[in-house]
Amino acid sequence: MSIEITMPRLSDTMEKGTIIKWHVAAGDEVTAGDVLADVETDKATMEMQAFDDGHVAEIAVQEGVAVDIGTVVAILAEEDEPIQESKVAESKVAAPEAPQPEP
């Protein structure tokens, strides 16, 4: 059964978090306690850890994107488990596009 990894509340005043750096990629095996990403909060940069064992099926939020607490940032799955594409597509958040220079 796939597990949604959501943006955690890492401080009492945190409303959004930004993935600064992913320490895993799609396909990587993780165990509970592994550091998944560095998250910038309103007060500090903190580590987001895995609470379950499995493999990273999908990264849904790119580095540098601020998302609300509870937003799905990645999907963790057991080996050989099919992933619900619709669930991943709904939660995928892309990095903002760089502004284009005016001609």
C-alpha cells in the first residue's frame, strides 16, 4: 500500500515549507529514520525523515517550491507495488518558471 509523505508541521507557527534539497530520488530504498529532505520553515531549515520502510515511488514537489502543510510531497511504496498515477498527478507541484526577459 502506498504511503503519502506530506509536508510536516515542523514548528508551531509554520504554515508552509520549502523543500530545499531532496536527499532521495525516485526508486531509492528508504528505512524509517532516513533523512528524505531538508525543509525550510518560517524559522529554520530542518530535516524531514521517513517514518516507514519502502522505496520512493515519486517526488511530487520540486526543490525550491513552497507548499502548505499537509501537501503530498512524495509517495513511498512497497517493492513491486503499482502507484496510482492519478494520486501522484494531483499532488505534483512544479518549480516556478523563471521569468523570461522582454525582447
